[in-house]
Amino acid sequence: MQIQGLDLLAKEKLEFVLQNRLKEFGYFHIKTANTMQNVATVEMELGNYGKSLQYNLQVLEVRKKTFGDDHLKVANSHTSIA
């Protein structure tokens, strides 16, 4: 239960950071995508698999647009989705 409490706190902080990244950089920016990836990881830890998948799909979209289909970061995003 203590771990889940820490994960909930991390989720809250990361969601705050994500909102700031969206305002500062916009949706299609690698810093925004990296923060989304961190939120997805915490959602997975909390057992919120649907939310995690949703964030990971967004990360994939941003990384494909930013780096192209053949980049390692895009491959990592596919792995996170699987």
C-alpha cells in the first residue's frame, strides 16, 4: 500500500508537469512525449492498463512525427505498447 501511495503521488506530480509541458511546448514535442511516457509507466504500476496504453499510443504518435518510423525511440514506444 505504501508503494501505491508513492505511485499516486508520482502520478499527481507528473500530470502537473505534463500540463505545463503541453502549455509550454505543445503536444508534438519530445519533452511532452517523455513526460507522457513517465505518466504511462506510473499508470501501469497502478494497474490502470487502459490509461497506460492511451498515453503510450500518444507517445508513439509524437515520436513517429518527431523522429520518423525507423528511429529507436519509436521502436521503444512499440515495445511499451506490447
